[in-house]
Amino acid sequence: GQGDGTLRKYVIDGEGARQSMAWSSERAIKNHGTQLTLLLKALALVKVGGRVVYSTCSLNPIENEAVVAGALTWAGLCGWARVVDVAHELPGLKRSPGLTSWKVVDRQDDSKVYTSFDQVLPSRKDLERLSARQQATEGQEQQQSDAQEQHGSDALEQGDLTETEAQVRRGLAATMFAPHPNGTSSQAQHRAVASDHPHQDPDQDRDYLNLTRALRILPHLQNTGGFFVAVIEKTDVMPFDMPTFLDAAPSKSESQEQRKRKRKSVESWRKIGGGGADDQGG
């Protein structure tokens, strides 16, 4: 894999041929939607009482803790799955706990850094998309109303996630940001908090999803690659249908992506003093 946790193990030649050094925050942002979809699918397939091990070779929280939190609180509902405490497993393994807060970089201006989705102001395209979605929703509501009058309430399908699909602004999804108890008003969320922390106020408990139970295996702790591991147990049936994640990343052709990765790889190599004889002379 090309996760940022394993970059230190890659060898790059003098011509910058390896692409592994071309790290950017954009990679995590593009991976987030796919990873969240895969985790939700795995949790949908496993039986109640079963466990899913979510692991990456990345240290970026957008690919790790954000994915776990996004799955556990999808549609504003939680309490149906939990992060398991596996501290007693592999006692000789040096690790750090999962994060409960992190920052997200703006995709157009890397000098802008956000700590919450509320700080991300919508772009003009975001507003246009929102307006179009609202018009479509109004049309669907009218159709449902007509169907209800004609066939009765049984004609309305349950579990429609149209209004609870991931919010996206400036190409950043709300699920990429650190969760907070004040972020949703779901009663199910507060019940889940109370079950794990009966003596704590949910609004004061930053780690109400127990993200610190996840494992961060850092390269410098015992001369390994960098990895993230979270063991998630399904404690109840999913309270929603399997959603289709709204991918925040714009589509690009494969050739464009390859050229971009190669260019950034060479640039990264030059920054750390690498390059062949031609680079030194030119």
C-alpha cells in the first residue's frame, strides 16, 4: 500500500521514480469516502455480536478515526456498534491511543485549517447544489403526499436517507471532522454515551465514541511501519439502510492522476536534497 504510515520504508531512487513520497492531504480526503463505505458495508454484513477489524497503513485521522466515527454515528444514530477495548491484547506491542480531535486542511487553500465542519463556509457551487437538492426534495415530498392520499401510509418507504446523506462543503465532508457530543441531538447518541459512561455528562465527554480505544502504532516506538487499528463490535442491527456515500472528490482521468503523482514525487525528492545529475545541473 501507499499509506503515509509506511513511507519511511520505501526507497526512492535518484530520479524520483517512486511515487510514495508524493504525500498530500488530498489523498486522505479522496480515500475517506471509499473507506467509510467499506466499513459500513462490513458492519452491515457481520452478525450482531460479531466484530470488524478496521486497519490502515495510514496515520492520517481522516482515514482512521474520522472513518470510524462517521460509521458509528451515520445518520445521527449510534449505539448499535462500539469500539472494543483491546488493551489487554498483545501487551508487548507499543501503541498510542486513538485521537479525539484533529484538523482538516482546505482543498483549495492549504493555509486554511478547520477544526469543525461549522467553520467551512459553502462555496457558490455548494449553494447551487443545495438549492437544486431542496427543489428535488420538495418535489419528492409532494409525490409522497400524493401517494399517501391514494394508497395510504403503507405506500411510504422507510429508511430513506435522502436528508441525512453526508454534507459536503468545499469538497470536504462533515464526516471528515472530529465528532462532538453537541454535534447531533440524537437521543440514541446520548443513550449510547450513558451505557459506556453512566456517571459522565455526555456533553462534557469528548471521547463519547471511545475512539481512544483504537490503536495507533507509530514507527518510532519499535522500528515498524505506521498503522491504525480499531476493533468494532456490532451490538445491534443497523438502524438505517446501507447508504451511498456522497464522494466529495472531483472526478479526474487516470492519466491526469498519474501525471500529478509523478510530478509531486519528483518535487518531494528535490526538497529533501535528492535528484540525479541532470537535476543538479538544471
